Amino acid sequence: MNYTSAIILSFSTLFYISCSSSSEHSSPFTSTRLPSQEISLVDLSSFQETSDNWQIAGDVYANRHQEAALVTEPGRGVLVNLPQENNGQHLFTSFEHGDLDLDLDFMMPKGSNSGIYLQGRYEVQLFDSWGKDSVSFGDCGGIYERWQGNQGYEGTAPQTNACYAPGLWQHLSIKFQAPRFDDQGKKIRDALFQKVTLNGVVIHENVSVSGPTRSAAFDDEQPMGPVMFQGDHGPMAFRNIRYKRYGTEHITLTDMTYQRYDGQFYTSDTLQTLEPQRSGEVDSISYLFAQQPERYALVFSGTLTAPASGDYLMTLRSAGAGWLYIDEHEVVNHMQGERVDEPGYGQVSLSEGEHSFKLVFSKPGQSWRQGLAWEYEGPEIPVTALQAPGSIPRQEPPPPHVVEVTNNPIFQRGFWWLDNTKRTHTMAVGLPSNVNYVYDLRNGALLSAWGGNFIDATQMWDGRGEDQTITALGGVMTLAHRPSIAKLASSRSDWPDSIDMESQQQRYLGYHLTPTGLPVFEYQLSDALMQDQVERKQEERSLTRTITVASKKPQASWYCLVAEGNSIKHLPDGSYSVDDHYYITLPKAAGTPIERQQGGQAQLVLPIGMQSDTTKISYTIVW
């Protein structure tokens, strides 16, 4: 690495420049990924020819109590498999792929079984595994076993059972790397499932597959192949099928130089009139070329060669301000950069071939934070780093502080993130039945629920613990944003966003424990006393909420917000589906809930008719 001498300024360079953009036409860019391609489900033209067990529908319904029951409605947008005896061919995409990101929603009826085969060879199993305590490769999300003769081998079980109840839409995300071959066609690396996520839970990471799994469409291995949807096992529905295919070409950076300017700089314009203190040729990009912790700016310049024409998403992660220019046009303005985990983005359309680039990194202070990264995503190119590996200091994560549930319920006070808002008066409750929830004590709201392991409280104990947040160890189902109980002028009055629990009308009193250790939350409602208990009573992954109100005076103006979402459907079995993600079931004694709209949201409301000394309402959430 050769360094050319630089003119040393005879005075200390200290600039305080007003924070203004160097480009009048630049604007904040918020997209964090390039868009995926979506398979059209207007008809079956995106797939190879198949049998009539495959069809397009507008909607589907599966009664979670009936085996293999899947009912369709006319329309477009949903891919449905309804196999019959001697009529159950598989479905192949018309495109082939190597490396692939695949995202889709699927719905299965009770007891159903299917699978998705990457390249038509490597299966991710789809199976009704709802409520199972232990899972194998044959359960939902499992990477299926291989088969030889009469013997199965390999196969990888999901790390946890993240399967929802039958009849609910579930989300599957697969990040897959195809096997690699040398110039003679010899395989040099196995196929790899980099990450598989089911309903927000990572169930596989870096699982290699030595060959095609059982019932694959092809016995050999190839660089390319179609996605196959299994059609000969059970009924299944799919929607929102999106994908990104990736090749092997990448951006290259050549003819690179760097310049270092000493001082504090808050815009990139300032450097244009100055002489650098150091400069030279470089073969990589790294903040380490500064050779000092702060009070400097680095400018990297060179030639960027784009392998293909198209849109490129550029990302800067920097422990200081950063600007990226391509062909002298500002692409990323990360002027407010301070932390490497708070990136700045910009999108640019590039033609195939060479382009000039300039990357400016300013580090005016905060020497305890270091790092500079330039990453990009392009046409058939995954997110790829352009900086040297050492330009992002490696930090070992703190040891996890996992809170586990044993034989008795367990509680943890802490802060809880909900829609980018930190709820400060919350309690997480873990039940021995592997069902957990978070309760907002201030608003008397059941905020979230999830199955599986309880919480990670690392952020409460790491360093000074100033974050004070708890994190669920499972796929979180968001249930509520508003208070659960409110006093309304009428059943059509707007539901409040929040409630002052220290007011005279509603006041949080605390909680007591039942003989089995379950918390019962207590509130004063005007002249009434309310108790709120949440427990698992019935189905595998469910919570039953019971609200009891004791009052000596009739109180007819209190209501309970049972559910809220973009859509609430009253199903043929009498239950309600909320956003197709969870069910609400009510006992007959609860009466008929009020279905209403507020601000574009559907709401399900129950009146709390306090006409006697004690009034009790209950409902069950199933997912």
C-alpha cells in the first residue's frame, strides 16, 4: 500500500459547518430492500401446465375442526390445491432459479400435508403441526429427510414449533443457496438453507442438504431448477408469493484512492477547498485508513463497475456522517449518521459498465464508536458488502439473559415495544403450557401473545440496562393497541386511544395471585371493581380472558374491546377471524358482540351490562 505525501496545514483545522445537504435535489430515502417479484395469481400462466387440482380463487375458508376441509370462493389472488384420488399433480413455476429468496403466505386445513421444493429437489415441509410440544423434520417448516431404499436419513426439525392453527394464514420466508459446481460439473458445495422463518420465528439457519429430499421431482442436482408445490398430499392455499433470484456477478471497485482531512466536518462540501493531510492508493474501503479515532474525514474515490443495468440500493452504515456519490450525483446522504446500526439508504439506476464513485466519511467526534460499511443490493444480486471486513468492528453480543418458565407461572416487569412505541407499564407472563402474553397495566390491555419459550431480558441487564426492554422468544401475535375497557356514551362512540388509570373513573389497583399462581389484575371502574384474568383453558395455543365486574349500582355504559384489525370475519363455525391471523371465540352466554368501524379499523365490542352484583364476560384467543 503506497502513501503519497500531503501538505500539512500549519494551523489546527476545526470547522463547524451548518448541517445542510450538498445536493438541492436530494431527499430522504427510506426503503431498506429492493422490491421482490410477485407471481401473478390472476390465472395459472406463471406456472407450467398441470392438472385441475390446481385452481385460482378469490378467498378460502378452512374450518379448523374439520379434517382436510377447504372451501373456495370465486375470484383471483389465491392459489389453491384440492387434490382428488388419481388427480394430484405437482405445480412447477415457469421460471428456474439458483440462489433464491422466497416469501409467501399459506393456509392449510386441519390435518393437511404439503411441501415446497426448492429447485424441485429440496423440500420445506408444510404440515398441520399446531399445538405439538415436540417436532421433527416431518412437521411444519421441517427440512424433509432424504431416502434410500427403505431407509430415511438426514432431515432437520425446525428449532421450534411456530405453526398456527388450521385455517389461519401463515407466513413462510426461505433464503436458499443452490449447490455449487466446478467447470467440469462436479459438485463442490451442497445446497444450503441459509435461513427459514415461519410466522416471524427463525426455525433454520445454515442447514446444508447433501442431495434431493424424499419425493423430489428430480434425482440429480443442478445449478438451476423450478420451485415445486407438492400437489398429491393435502389441500393447501397460497397467496402473496414473492421471490428474488440471484446470480453470481457482483459490483467491483477498482483504481481506488483515499484522502484524509484532519478536523471536524459536518458537510462534504467543505473538503473541496482543502488539501488532504494524507492520501494514496488503496485496495479496499475502511475507516482504519484514518489511523486516528476522531476529528477527521476520509474520501474514497475510484471506478465502480456494475455487472448489469438496473436499480441498485446503496446502504451506508457509519459511526459518523457519510455521503455517497456515483457519477457525481449524490446517492446517499447520511449526514446524521452516528451509529453503524442506524443506516442510510439511496437508490440509483445504473447502466452496465464503469461509473465513477466518491465515498465521504466524516468522524468529528465520539471516538468510542467506530465503523464504516458500504453495502448494496442490485439486479439479481443479494445484499453484499463492499468495505473491508475489518471496517466494522466485531462486537461479541452480550450473554443472553433468558427467563424460563418451569412448573409455575412467571412474571417479568419491563418495557415492551409495540408499533415503534415503548410501553412502559407492562408485565410479561409466562405459563407452563408454553403460552405467554404481555399485559399493559396502565391501559388494562392484553397487548401481545406468543407460543413457545418465554422472554429474553438481556437489554435489562446489559451495560447500564437503560433500554429496559424485554423480547419475546417466539413469533409475537399483536392483539391490542387501545385500552380494553372504556366508558362510552353509546356503543358507536369512538374508542379512546389511551386512558388515565389514575383518574377517578378508572384506576389500576394492583394484582393478586390465584392458588395456581396466575395473576389477576384489578381496576376501579367508577363505583365498580373489575378483575381481569388471562389463562390457557381450552385449545392448544390459546388464551382465555375472563373479566369480572362487581358493582352495587347498575352500570350500563362500560364496554370491552375484544379485537381490532384491518378485517374481522364472522366465520361459519361461529368464531371470528381477525386479520386472518387469530381467532376469537365467545361462549353463548357472552351474547352477540357489536361489529363496528373506527378510523378504517374493524372492531369487535362487548357491552359490560352491570345490572347485577357480579357480571362476568369471557372470550378465547386462538392462534
